[in-house]
Amino acid sequence: MKLIFAGILAGLMATTAAKADEMVFTSWGGTTQEAQTKSWAEPFSASSGIKVLQDGPTDYGKLKAMVDAKNVTWDVVDVEMDFAIKAAKDGLLEPIDFAVVPKDDLDPRFSNENAVGSFYYSFVLAWNKSAVSGEPASWADMFDTKKFPGKRTFYKWSAPGVIEIALLADGVPADKLYPLDLDRAFKKLDTIKSDIVWWGGGAESQQLIASGEAAFGQLWNGRVFALEKDGADVGVSWNQNLTAADVLVVPKGAKNKDAAMKFLAAATSPTGQAKFAEASGYAPINTKAKAEMPADVVKGLPDAHVDSQINLDMNYWAEHRDEIATRWYAWQAK
């Protein structure tokens, strides 16, 4: 989720805050932020009169630097949940005003004092059908270069997902993943390291699979959904799909906090969540949203594929985020 979609203004709000009747929403770019803009920002602006300016991509180092410098130019930011948990502990986030943001219908797994759910997603195994002979069915197939030759693509950043995939491929049972055995995971990753093409953002993952530069890989389910909508010849396996959530946060010292809270209320409402889920293929975090969605769309959401689903442990990652990152980037650089 690191690429900027075409409509984002370069360097938007780099040094100055938005006006009182404006706010800045920052997300990951590509089809995800486009869907957030159409489903949340545009209807919110129309109903409230508050203009929502777009920025991106989300950058954790930049968010921290803004807060530390007391020069925060972002008002609402889409982040991964493990980052939000740690950022709250580090004092980087404003508390959510639940007098403004209705809480009762929000999935409690994805909401806390400093964050509300943005969407619920799965990492799935996807492949370019013209570049792969046969159908890979499990993460173990990602590591079988004889049966399935070709480049593999994985998320390049230190985050929940790839370590777990390596361990599952090496035979670790889903209920024994944590605490993560890093030695075992990196040993398994070493076996295919020369065949890995890294993706840093969702749009890049789509391009790698659609072009066949990577035969198959780890993708967010919403990015596969977007490829399918565009007519790309892709396959997908939901076997051992890995689930997590993005959340929406307000950086500490945001200059348009009141507008930010109103935006959060709209984004997490049943209608806002239903529209975004229908546009993106990600699951809603408002429990009433599905009632406003077509049945065929609901059937394709991550929570319709729970048989072998594995929940990534966000609290574990929040606690061990820095130590895993140190080893992850050192391994990548070898």
C-alpha cells in the first residue's frame, strides 16, 4: 500500500495544515484509496461542506516525524492495526471521540480507544493463469520451485504476513504460529530468496501478477478483486487466507480534529462501510453494513472464507514490531 494514485496532489499539505473547512485524509493510494474517496470522502464533503484533501501514501516515519515536530498536516490516516496499537502506546495518536463516532455497531476486534476499523482483509495466494501451469493450492506451493517455477512476489515491508506464510509452508500448524520462530522462517525464505520479487504497494502487486513478471504471490484479496474486475486472467486460493485489518487514526496534534471525528463517523457508518466493501472487495467493520450490500458481493468477502482462515496476531506484532523489523531488513539486504 505504498503507491500514490494518479489523483493525489504531489507534496500535498507538506508544511501547512488544511483550513478549518478542510481536512486531509491519507491512505495507501491505488484502487483502495480511490474506493475510499468515492465511498467516504465525496459523500462526506457533500453532506458536511468539509472538503477532504487527499494525500499519500501512508508513511509511518513521516507520521511520527510530524507528531514529534508538532507540525501535523494529516488529519485521518489509514494504517495497519499492529502499527496503530504501538503508535497509541508511543503517544502518537489522538483518542477517538466516541460521542461523535458511534461505537455500538463496530466490530470490537478492530476498534480501540485510538483507532476505528477501516476494513478487514485477507492475504490470499494469487497467480497469473497464463504464467502458471496448474493451480497452486497452498502457501507450500509458493516454495516449490520445481513444481511451480517462476518468480514469486511478497510484501516487502516488515509486517504480519510473510513470516507466517513461510512457517505455514514449512509445516507449522496454524495454531502454533506464535510466538514466531524467526530462525525457521528465514531458513525457509532462504530457499526461494533468489526467486522473490518484492512489492511495496498494492498497485505494484497487481501489476506484477497481471504482467506475469511474478507468476504468483501473496496479495491482499481486494487487489485480486480489482484485477478480476479489470478482466485479468488470475486465479486465487483462499486456503489458509491470513486475516487482519486496517484502521483509521488521528495523529496527535491534528489541526482539524473535529472534522476528523466527523469523517470517521461517516467512514465507519453502515452505508460508508457497505459502499467501500462493494467497491473494494474488503470486508466491512460495521456489523450492519452487510444488510445494505448485494448478496453476491457478501459471498466474496474474506469472512465468507473462514474454513481454513488464520487470524494474524496484531498484538504480538505490535509488541515485537521493532525487533522483527531489524532482522527483516538485515535479511533482505544480504
